[in-house]
Amino acid sequence: MWSTKDEPSLVGRDVFVSVSGHGYEYPQETFLGRGVNLRIDPGTVREVRVRRTMVAERLYRLTGEGIYRDSIKAGLPVPADGGQASALVLGQDTVTAAPYRGRLFWVWGDTVGPTYWNFSVSAATSDPNEDPAVAVSYSYFTDGDGRVRSMLPLEGEGLVWVEGLIPMVDPDGQERLLATYTRQSGLQFPEECGIALYDEQTHVFEPWVQTSCRAEHTSSHPFLHDGYWYLYPWLRVPNDWGAIQDTSAWETRVVQWPPDAARPSCVVWNEYRHRWLLLLEDVGDIYYAEAEEPEGPYGKAVKIIEHDDYNFYNVVTHAFFNKDDGREIFIEGTYTSAFSGATEKTPRYNYNQMMYRLQLDDPRLEEAQL
């Protein structure tokens, strides 16, 4: 979005506007590149149509300040709060979420604000009845200064990351929220691993069970299947309050990923395809595959999202957002220049969550269907 307030000297003139975007292109090529000449007149809206070149459709930014900034500047209608009530959040990465006690519970890895970082997990809740094709309105857990609060404060130093959320019923019949977590120095071997329990009184997670650490932190999106919580497709535990506290009851599985595939990111059951869906990632490129069982074997991986010299990682699809019995799914991930060949950072969008929509009846997905 561009406003005449930005460049008053161009008002009333024709201006060439270059048009580009990850997975989208303007169909007309000129000697100045792909773009269009537009006359800049105050109060006039010019619509430029682009062509989507990837399978999934990009929808909007989920996190960070000023989500509706350009719409406000252009005088277009926006939600009542204008998306400005962001708990001083400028950027967030790596989300995991779960339905919990009538709300959707969200946890992010690291959060950056105007003058602070939170390296001990941020969280929020949202209304499960919102339309994910339009927006997700977060109610953040905040501290006395209005910033997102540390949701898993630990005694040791290092980065604290939640890997996955597990809603489970305790011996008293109460729904409780568990979270697998790690604490580590940067991208090093974790120094502490365990399960944390959400405290309904203090509204923070507390360490609950200590577990042995694997070679590295890996984001997780646990799912319930056949009486087991799959912490990962290759690691499951009975859906039992006692079993999850006893790591000897945890079972490892052998998973058959797609041949020559990218890094697995998320596995989820889909009622429309009657298959398990797998999302994989490779420095900004996201792939889709299917299997009859969560352990596979998975069929061919088909690229559904692409980014030009930019990263898009820790990708997940939330089954609670599915529409039309799962024919339409929603995918989000962290859009960042980190770990990529990007030479520039997209203002405001960099290091934030982006939402995509995927139609599972798209014929371009037929190669992935078993």
C-alpha cells in the first residue's frame, strides 16, 4: 500500500511502480521490469492484479506492530482497534498452539519489542470462532509494563523454548495444559529439558518433569491418535497423566519420510483427504506430502510455498482452523531473513508470523496423493 502522503511531489503524475512478491508476479514485463505505470491522484484507489505462481495463497501477517498500518494511512476500513494493541510486540518466531478450556492457547519462541527481548516464551489466547481467513486477534499475557511476560521463567541462563503443547486431563478430571521445553545457549545442545505445567492461578508455566535432552531443540506440534499423544511422529506416550511423567513409557517410532525430502515440520490428520498430511521446509520453500499412517510411508513431496532468498521456518497447519471438512487448511510460519540469502529485510514483516491458505482439491497436489 502506498499513500500520496509519502511522496507529495509525485501527486498528479504518472509513476512506474515495480510489482513483485514471493510466489506472485505481475504478468506484464517492461523494459523497466515487471510493473505498471500509475497516475497518483489523492483519494483514488488503483487496483493492480498479480498472478499467483505457487499453490498456496498468502493471506496476512499475524504478529507484530502496525498490521493495518498501510490500510489506516489509505483510509480503508480496519477492525475497531486497528490491530495496534500488540503488547509492544514487534516480532515473534516459532508458534505452537492448542485448544484449551474453550480458547485457543498460543505460545511463541522469542519475542522482540521496541526496547526489549523476551527469551522465556510469550503466550496469548484467542477466540476459536474467529475466521482464520481474515485475522487472529490475540489477547497477550502481559507484565506490569504492558509487555509480553515471561511465561516459563527458569533459574538457569539461556534461551527457553517450548517445543509443543499437550492438553491432558489430570487425575481430578480437570483439563490441564502441559508443554515440552528446552533451555539452551543459542543453537547449542540443550542444557535443560522437561515438561512444564501451566498454573491456572499464576498464569505461567512451571517446570514439572525433567527429561533427558536430545541433540537439539526441535519444534513440535503434538497430536492425539489411537490413545497416544505423539510428541513427534517418531515419539509417542500413552494419553495418561502418569505415563507422561514416566519417560520409560515413551515409545520411539520409525518414520518413513518422502525420499530426498526437506526437513519435516508438521504432521496432522485431515478429514477431507482421510490421510495424514506432512509439511516440510527447505529455506523458504514449503512442501506437502501424504500418508495413511503418521509414521508413513509418505508419498511425493510437492512444493506449495516459495520465497525468493528469504526464509520461512517452523511451519505448521492448525487442524482447529480447517474449513469445509478439511478441504481448506491454513498454514503459518516464521517469515525471516535469518538463515537465508536475503540481502534486505522486509520492513515490519521480517521476523513475524505469516498466514497462508491451501485448497486440498487443487489439482497441483495430485502428485502428493497416494
